[in-house]
Amino acid sequence: MRGPLRRVLVRGPSMAPTLADGDVVLVAPGLSPRPGDVVLVRWASRPDQLSVKRAVRPEGAAWHVLGDYPDASTDSRTLGPVAVEAVVIGRLWPRPGRQPRGGRVTLGAVPQGRPSCDVHSLTAPGPTAPLCAPPSFSCPEGTPMPVDTAARTTGPPTTAPPTTAPCAVPDDEEVFAAHVGGKLSVVGTVPLDSARNLSIAYTPGVARVSSAIAADPAMAATHTWASRLVVVVSDGTAVLGLGDIGPRAALPVMEGKSALFKSFAGLDSIPLVLDTTDVDEIVETLVRLRPSFGAVNLEDVSAPRCFELERKLIAALDCPVMHDDQHGTAIVVLAALRGAAAALSRDLARLRVVVSGAGAAGAACTEILLAAGIGDVTVLDSRGIIHPARTDLNPTKRALAARTNPTGRTGGLAEALTGADVFLGLSSGQVSEGAVAGMAPDAIVLALSNPTPEIHPELACRYASVVATGRSDFPNQINNVLAFPGVFRGALDSGARRITGAMKLAAADAIVAVAAEHLSTTRIVPSPLDPRVAPAVAAAVAAAAVAEGVAGG
């Protein structure tokens, strides 16, 4: 007998791409399943665990069910056949879609024998899903119920942490429509709807404020927006994965970065794209503009120029300066490694780390990992392992060679990864399945190249206990938005004139602390959309600035 339709919240990724962590689906209790249906089941040996599986074949009154990623699923192969409690018939949020019978696509039509629901078509999965962990379900109105992964966790949370569900790739029409006219606008903070209000906000009233600032320049910090304004600066020489596309083409990216500052940290921000690649010209431009802003976020500047540019700007400006491609990446990578080590009960300092990529992100990540106490880090560029005997190294790489590779390894990526605990991918180069297979037990793979990870998570999951990427459609997204909004907010809140190494370490600790309560191998950092992250990072950064003596008076 059919019961009423119920809304159910998906927890976990193993039914991806059909269902993803954070999806809200519609289920029909009591509906007779068919081979290929996605179903909810509960084994008698695990009465408190509700699992989502795919129905394969009936076995008497029960069903033989499997996970979409069998290598990581506890299912009928070990627990035997099981009665089906409900059939998943559609997704309600965030990507509405019908669940077609038998895992086949039925565009625009309700599958025969299934109750109608106000949703759209859904793409069925391929033969395997590319993710590592089995999912769980919970009813939004009730207590979340653990599933197959219960042994990995400390028990069901009473309040589920915010999550980011994988999203469908938007088409060109949607993307270009969102960018018409740009993504930013200026909105006044005072009314201008009367002659009196106009005389207060503009002339003659504004002249009193300008005169007061002329007499006491410190008043500019409280009576203008400059002290809360972050400029996002780029010359367009290393934009995303597009390379040197120039300042005009870089502007949409910088607009997006400014929008993130406002949304996640409450900081005003404007993009500045400069039509020069000369480091000294960029420094001179920003020195002359210094009265107009409170901090500089460098973005998408090519290496090795970015190192010199950041160094010169820090020396020339009396405000926080940070190249996010370097240090934002480094902060979230350290947070991810701390989370992964904790989830696996491993000692961070004893991990042997291999970093693929010696550009802006690779160099900064190596520095922060060494500062965090990891003693064995090996770095590779396009020509192999970096070591002091190489004669083709630039100054940045020579400095890395002096501080890394303590056992004197030579060769390429395969040699570096043999017996390694961590692979950190920060380049476009690919790593073979065989190289990952040669890593140590309980390996950690952070394949962060976008949009194509150095190794597909489906392959990495066969050998590694923790797998992370920079993409939003896989678990463990390592995203700089976890770091830079809170770092700049904390620096500006404390009046710090620079962002120090201790402030970056504090930011990483704060990020992983937010995830600590619900830490697992598929959740080593919080969701980029978790509203707790930026305030926690800002508070930790501000406290570190005070402790280090770099905070303002």
C-alpha cells in the first residue's frame, strides 16, 4: 500500500551524478520497485540505518541492491537481499528532475507507474559513479539517520552542517545573460530623496566632513569607505586556466572576486585591471591610488613576476596585500591536510608530501606546509623533482630546493610518489593511476587543477582514503573562498598593515575547526557556502594580528 510522498535530504555522494550530497528528493513509500530504480532500504541487522541503493533484481519478497560505486558500498553483496521501503521518484532541489525508471532517461514525461511531481527531466548515471563514499538520507523534519559510513563517524549529528551539492553545468545562454552589464553596481548607503538629504550627503554638508579629514586625516578611516575597500588587482597574465588573456578579458573574473568579498565578508570591493605587465608600473599605480582603498588582493598575475610584485607592494604600501593565488590556496590546502589527517587519525608532521607544480600556488603551499611542521616535502616542476643539483632553476625554485626534498630524491612524479602519503596537484600535468597506486596506505590525494584534476576522483578513490579536488561537483571541494574573505576581513578589523605567516596559519586552523564536529573522509573542510567560515577566519586572523603585534592602535 502506497504512503504519502515524502521529502528526503541526501547526505553523501555515492549515488552521484544521479543524486548528490545536499539534494532534496521526493520518495514514494510502498511503491513497487523495478530493476534499476533508486530505492531506500533498511537491513534488519542495521535497523537505525537507512540507505540509498539501486535495485538490481528481486529475490523473493526482497531485492538485491548495489551502490552505484560498488567498490565503496556496503550492499547486498555482504548484507544480503533487503526489503525496499521507498522508491526515489524525483529531485526537488537544487536541480529539479524526475528519476526515470530503470535508470534510463525519460525527457519531459512522467515514468509509467510513478506518481506525478512538478519536476523536470533528470540525466541518469553511467555504469559507475565516480565518488568514494556511500550516502545517507534523513527527513528534514526528523533526526538525521546514519548509513553505511556509520563506522567512520562518531554518530549521527543533531544538526547537519551546511553542504554544497554538485550543480548542473549552466549553458552558454544562462552564463552570458548573467554577465550582461557586469556583476557589480554601486548602491548608496544614505537617502537622497529630498533636498535636505541631498544637502547632507553632498554639498554643502559634505564640505564639513572633507574639512575635518583635511585637519585630521585619520578620520578618513571612519568617514569614507576606503578603510573597508579591497581592490582586486590583475594584469590578466594568468587568468584561471586561460593564461595570458589580457586585462579586459580578466575583468569578469575580477568582478566575480569583488562580489565574493561583499557576499562572504561584507567588505566593499572593486576590480582594477591594469594595462601593463611591468611590475614597477603596477606598484607605482597602486601607490598613487592608495588613499582610495584599504587592502590589495592580487589576482591572476603570472609567475615568477607575481613574487616580485607582491614583495614590492608589501614594501611600498601601508596596508594588507595578499596574492590570493599563492596564499589563499596555501591556507585552504593546509586546512584540507589538517582535516584529512584528523579524519584518518594521522600525524600531520609525519606525512610525506609531494607537490606537483612550482608556480605561485606550489611555492606558497610548500612554504606554509613547512611552517606547519611537515618536514618531508618534495616539489616538482615540468622537468621533474626540484633538487639543488639542477642548474635550470630560477631564484624561487632554488630557494625551494634548499628547503625541500630532504632525502635527495631525483626523477619524475612516479619516483616522487612511491611510498608518499600526500599528492598535492597544483599544475595542469596529469598523474597516472599507477603512480597513485604506488603511494603509501591511507594516502591523501588533493588534485586541485581546474577544470580537469590531475587524476579523476574515480581512479584516485581506488587507492587513496581521501580525495579532494577544486571542483564543486565532487566531494571535498578545496576552494579559496574559504580563506580570502575572512583573511582580509580579519586584517582590516584589526587594523593590521600586513598579512603575516602567523595570520595565515591561524586562518587554516579556523577553517578546519569549523568542520571538526562533522569531519569525515568526504568532508575534510567546510562547504564554501557555510556561513560560519568567514567570521571564524576573520576572528582568528584578527587575534593572530594582535598577538603578533601587527594590529593597529
